[in-house]
Amino acid sequence: MGMVSRIALTGAGIVAIGALGWFGGKPAVESIVHDYILEHPEILPQAMENLQQRQASAQLADVRQSVETPFPGAVLGNPKGTRTLVEFSDFACGYCRQSLPDVKQLIARNPDLRIVVRELPVISPSSPDAAKMALAAAEQGKYEAFHDAMYAAGQVDPATIEAVAKKVGLDMDRAREVAASPTVEEEIRRNLQMANRLGFTGTPSWVAGEELISGAVGMDRLAGALGLDGAKS
């Protein structure tokens, strides 16, 4: 059926529904809508996607600037990039570790991309200590080194956190002081509040363009949401 015919039928359908609204009332309209959905179930995924996009836009409306403003230094990729991906992560999260190669490939393929990492320590008893040390590393300009080495270590416990911090060359006295500071405590509290407001219940979770995405969804999914180059070679 041609586009003009479909438009004509759509217009006729609207007129018919309007007429039934007058003469048959709400039950008649509901019956037509019900029957149309049963005959055209392919519209449901599109409708759900549209609804999710509207909900995400509403959730982001008041917090986007805060979400995309990093703790100083807690950024991967180009700190001055004009395209922003936000990741809520936990060093004890296996799916966050699984997503790290995707993040690295996105950065390599898109030099204008900055990735704002928001520490969301919700998984293990040692997650908060790892998050605080990561922010202390950011204060010393060594966030990426700590971030990558911590995931490479494969476990989160006090001894590993300490070993990784020393391995990447942190001034340990300064790092411990910053990690215990009210500034770092406030950052983690704010991240937890943001995640709750955005409806994130675990890690990794992402803010990509107008989309709120949960899970280790892969490079192509993230690149698509941002309109970036994510094609795998």
C-alpha cells in the first residue's frame, strides 16, 4: 500500500474513531484501538521505545548538567571533548570490568569523546574504599591509571586497593587524606542520589545522549546512542 493510501486510511480511521466517540462512546473507541493493536502488534516496540525516550528525557531534564560535570580529574578519554558519555561504575562489578574494552575502543575511535565516570560503590564492602581511593587518584591526576589497574587486579579488598595505589605512584599520605575528606564523601553521596533519581539500580549504568542504559551493552549500543563511530572492524 502506498504512503498516500496509508495516510488517507489513517485520516479516515481518525474520523471514524471521532464519530464513534460521539455515537458509541468510550467503549467503541477502546474496541477499535484494541483491535488495531492486535492486528498490528509491530507498533508496540516502537511505542515502548518512544515512551522510554520521553521518560529518560524527563528524568535527565533537571540533572543533566550535574551528571555530566565530573569530579575533577575523574574522566577518561578527552577531558575537553564535546561528546559526553557518563558511566556509573563499581570496581567490584564484573560487568563494569567486561565493559572496559568497549570504553577503550570508543575512546580510540572517537577523539572528541570524554567519559565521565561516577563512582557508585554498591556491590562489595570494600567498594566504597576503592571508590574513595579512585577519587584521591583523580585529585593527583592519576585517575585513569588507577581505574585501569584496579580493574586489572580483578578483586576489591583493602590490600589490593593499597597495592594498586602504590603501583600507579600515588602520594599515599596525600591520597589517604583526600580519600577520607568530606569532599570525597559528598561526591559519593551525590552519585548515589543521582543514580536513584535516574532509576539506576546497578552497575554499569550509562547516560548516553538522551538515553539511560543499564548493563554491559557493548560498544555498538553505546556508540549508537551517542551518534558516534562504533563500527567494529
